[in-house]
Amino acid sequence: MDIGTLWYLIERDKLHRVVTAEEFEQLEPDTFTLHQVFDNRREALHEMIRLVQTAVDEVSHQVDEKTNARPHSK
Amino acid sequence: MTTGSSALQGVWVDVLMPLHPDLTLHHSKLITHIRTLAVKGIQGVVLFGPAGEGLSFSATERLQAVKQLTTHGVSGRDIVLHAGFSSVAETVEVIRQANALGLKGCIVRPPRSEDEPTQEGLAQFFNQVADLTRGISTHLYLASPYRAGAPDLKPYVVNEVVSKHPGAYAGILDQTRNASHMQDSLRLYSAQLPVYTNDELQAVVLGKLGLHTSVSSWANLIPSVMTTLVSPPSATKLSVAGNAIGTDDGPLLHLARMLMGLPEVPALKYLMSIHYHDADWLRVRPPLFELLPQSQENLLKDFKKHFPSGGKP
């Protein structure tokens, strides 16, 4: 499929990044995970922020669960 | 990119439809999903098929989605649209508009009817559609229904339509996900028309026979796996020993077992919601309903076990 100019949202070394098509082609295979592909940078960045926020929320939730599970000392 | 040929080659994804909270189609998420699939090597998309909850979308909604996609750079030559409606008029109107938008093809299936349709009636339906869309460049594909109980495409119907309108229909899509039915379709029709399947496991078998096409709902989730399995051997990577890499259909068997007994669209959409970290993908249109939490938990556990890298070959 031909889908024009694209912006790639990837995850590498546990960090999300938005890269251009040129940068994407230079990436070593198996060193990153492709998340989604957008036709403009703004949408790609917006999705990246949402993903980071989701990850933060998940970690916060896990921390809360562990804190609540800990026996309370008097 | 596809060519002007009427043949379907490679993986054509029966696309799942992301929905807004009011269950209208989320166009921007659909476009992004299709772009992402394209980068992962698929050949094209089939819109509003079984995975795309086609029966719950009106003609207007389907055409609106196509317009959004073509406006945002997806070529019409990479789109096949399900244009199956119960009325000839609606079917023809959608096909004509799809043609005006430059779509590669439209899929036409037997119409739903309150009464038991006759073979003659079904043949007349497809003949009328062919008559009223004569001269268009969008290719038409006949399709069997995808659930037992609906009127099937029988040899009388196909022979009648193909003899009266040679060239009007460019292929047959067997949507039954039934191996014996597919074998019958191949035996009965492959001399007249190319036969395609939307069953991933059968598509891999057909690939070994030299037919490298799959209309796949699973490719929403595992596009790279499907592309590798369906591609001709020359396009696959070879190991040092000369064996094709990634052509083991074991992952598909695992996925088939995972989905067995579950409603497929809600199950695939649940896995998409995990894949994209986006709960919007959970939504389905009635009469479908989201997977129950226990089923979600079991499915996710199995998927992570068999696809630890999230669907890479």
C-alpha cells in the first residue's frame, strides 16, 4: 500500500519517540517496537503523550495496590 | 502497492472498526490503524466485512469511511468494500459510488431475506447487480455468507451468473471458515474464477499450493505473521540451511485455539485495545457485546504466552 508521508511512533530502550520516515528506515531491525503510524507529527506526539500518561497511570495503580496490600503497622 | 489487476494478492485485512463512545466510527483511529498495517506489509484492506461489523453499518456510513480514507491518502486501489445489502438498489448505489471513488473492488454476498430464497432468485439478484453496474472499473467479488443458515452460493447460482455475465465478477470469497466448504468452492469454481478465503489457516495451506492471498481479520493483530505466512517462498527469508524462516503456522493454530468458543470480533478488539493501549478499541456495535472480564483475562494470558513479542513472526 502507498500511504504517503508518515510519522512513526516507536518504542526503543523503553522510551517512546516520534521519528520521520527517513529516521525510521535507518533504525536497526529488532531494536525497536513500532507502535503506530500517523500522517502528521502533531497527532503522533499527541498519541505519544497519551501512551506515556497511560503508563504512568498503570504504575501509580500498581504502587497503590502494593501499598494497600501491605499490613499496617501500629 | 496493488496494481490494476482484478486478482487479490497478499494479505488483505478485514479491518476491525474503532468506535467512539456513541458507537459511531472513529475515522482518525481507523486511518491510523490502516497506515500502521500498511507499514507492516499488508497489501490492502477490506472494509465492513465480518470483522468490520459490516452488517451494523449503513451504506452512508460505509461510503463516508471510504471518503475519509481516500481523502487522507489511502489509495482506492488498496480498498475493497463490502457492498452486500438486501436490496439490489442499495447494493448498486454503493458499488457505483465506490467506483466513483476509485475503489479496487466491492464484495457482494447473498441478500438476507425473510423468506427462503430460491437459487433462481439468488442468481437473479447477482445478475441484476451485474447488469446495473456494467462498465464500471471497480471489480466485483461474489461472497458466500459467513454464518451457516444464510443462503449459500450454490453451483447453479455461480454458473448462471458467470455464464450470463462473463467477466462481471472477478472472484469468489469463501467466508464460511469451513475447510470442506472451501475445498468444495475450489473444486467447483476455481476453473471459472479465482477463489479466496477469509480463513487464515486455509490461506496458509493455499499458499503452499501457490495461491498467495488471504482476507484476514487476524492480520489486524498479527499483520507481520500473516504476511510472512502468505507470501510466496521467494519473498520469505531463508535460513542458512535453506529453510524458510517464519513459515511455521503454529502461531495461527495457537490463535485459533485461543479464539475458539469466543465471539471473534469482541475478542480481537479486546486484544487490539491491549496492543494499542487504548480502551476505545473495546467497543462493538450491538448485537455484539464486549468480552466478559474472565474471558478477557484468560485470552490475554494465552496471547502473551504464545505471542510474547506482540505478534511479530
